[in-house]
Amino acid sequence: MIDPFGRRIDYLRVSVTDRCDFRCKYCMSENMTFLPKKDVLSLEELELVSAAFIRKGVRKIRITGGEPLVRKGIMELFRNLGLYIKSGELDELTLTTNGSQLEKYAGELYDAGVRRLNVSLDTLDPYRFQDITRWGNFEKVRAGIRAAKEAGLKIKINTVALKGFNDHEFNDLIKWTGEEGMDITFIETMPMGAIDEHRSDQYLPLSEVKKEFSASWTLTPSQYRTGGPSDYFDIKETGGRVGFITPLSHNFCESCNRVRLTCTGMLYMCLGQQDSADLKAVLRGQNGFAALDAAIDEAIGRKPKGHDFVIDRKSDDRPAVPRHMSVTGG
Ligand code: SAM
Ligand code: SF4
């Protein structure tokens, strides 16, 4: 699949639920309203759409959410999509998780064919962890990370950079991930969906953070590429890698290779734009796989050049897109 700007689209992110067992302050409000179950694609439907994308050349699928591992029966989807890894039709099946259920599922994920995953962790302090996630349990996540390592899964930590919250912990996080043999990526907050706080209070441009890191760490641009938006640097002192996802201070859209399926079957061609294609309607219609393939082609033909994210006082904290990251899948 080639989009109108000549970019090859070979990466699909699939949000399997908008529900979550945490309420991270930058992601959701505490009394978040979730979608009615009937609007959410069944596991079979999620697999059918994923299979259509694989037929059209997708080589990498990331399962996300909400919290993907709280969806009932989710291991069935991992096992079934894992068969495409075994047949060579897919290069990678991975997930982004808050880690709360990893202790339970790490072994099964490995058996299904998952080899790498991203765990989101914004602080190493259990009290601050509880504060930012509202409902999370730090020890459970640490146990999940340990279990994933023991199962043979390679872990990358995702940390949202939040001004006045975790900026004093970045060096500790780099040190810890280095010791644990994990990479770490820092992410700027993106203006997605209404939350209880002011985003302009939380926003920390990573271009500044990167400059400060250079005082403590020897960073050299890494050869490592994931095809993703992250800029990676090798860290001489730890032997690990640090990545920066900077949608606001540096636009990463030129090399975008991905589209996102929500748990309701909407295909978003860009995280930061509203245009979408309703694949659920096509899937639940009468016209079979050919109609699904045609709907995907038509949607890829509408992929926009880039996002319009901006966070400043003038934007009045209005989200650039009204949907939450947990709906589109981060
Ligand atoms: N629940 C899983 C987790 O937390 O890893 C997967 C879904 S979560 C929406 C995916 C990623 O998006 C997490 O790393 C989270 O920190 C990040 N995220 C959520 N809201 C965000 C926002 N407004 N700006 C930037 N990153 C955000
Ligand atoms: Fe849940 Fe992930 Fe959003 Fe936190 S960032 S509330 S863990 S979906």
C-alpha cells in the first residue's frame, strides 16, 4: 500500500479496547465514559480486519488500547495473529501495555510469537506512580516487567515527559533501563481528548530535554531504526538506547508508515487528524472481503500529509482531536 505522498504503509496499530484498569492523568479523566460493548469489534472481527491488512502488505501489527491485556479472551487474538508470524506473512506482532497484567500473560505472549513489547512507565517512585495513573499499582507493573524479561521478551519503556512531574527523574530512568537491558523512549504529551488537567501545564518540549541529556550522557545518533517516529541515540555510559518522540517540537510525519484501527472499526490514517474510514460498516455489510479490501485502498488514498498538533496557552487547552489516545490506540 502506497499513500498519495509515496509513503509505504506496512504497519497497522490495532486498538482492541478503549477500557483500561488505570486512569493516567494525561490520557483520561477519572470518570471516563467507555463505549457500549456492541460498538466494539469482536475478536473475530479484529482478526478479519487485521488479516485484510496483512493481505494488502502490512508486515507489522501492534496491539494497543486502552489496556489491551484487560480485554477478555485477548490471548486468542494474539495466538491467531501469531500464526501469520509463523507462516512468514508478518514480520512482527507486538503490543503496548501498562504492564499490569504482564505477570499473567508474558509466557503466553511469547508462545504466540511476540518477541518485543512496549511498557509505559512514567516514574520509578511508587507514590508518584499511583498519583499519575490514579488506579495503578507500581509493584504489579514491576513484577510484570520481570516476568516479561524472564519469558524472553525484549522490553522498551515508554515515558511521557511531564513538566513538573517526572522531569527530575529522567536520568534515573535512563540509568535504570540501561541496567535492566531495556531501551527507553520519551514522548511529548499530545493534545488528544479532554482530560481533567491543563495540557499546557504538562507539556515539556523534548528538544530541550535532549540538550540537557547531553550534559550527563554521551549520546550518539543510533543506526537503530524501527520505521517509527522515534529518533534513537546510543548511550555510551549504559550501552542502551534512548529515543525521543517529538510530534510537537519536531514533526515526524514525512516517514509515517502506519495507520490505526480503533476498537470500533474506524480506520484513522493519521493520529492527529479526524478523517477516518468506517471499516466496521463494511465488515458487517454483505459484500465480503472484496469490499473490505476496496475500503482499505480507498482510505489509504486519503492519508493526509501530517498532523496539526499544537499546545500553547492560545489554543486554550482545546484538544487538537476530540478523541482520546485510548480510543485511537497510542
Ligand atoms: N494502556 C497501554 C499503555 O499505557 O501502554 C496502551 C495504550 S496507551 C494510550 C499508549 C501510550 O500512549 C502510552 O505510552 C501512554 O503513555 C501514551 N499516551 C496516552 N495519552 C497520551 C497523550 N495525550 N500524549 C502522549 N502520549 C499519551
Ligand atoms: Fe490506560 Fe494506557 Fe491511558 Fe494509562 S495511558 S489510562 S494505562 S490507556
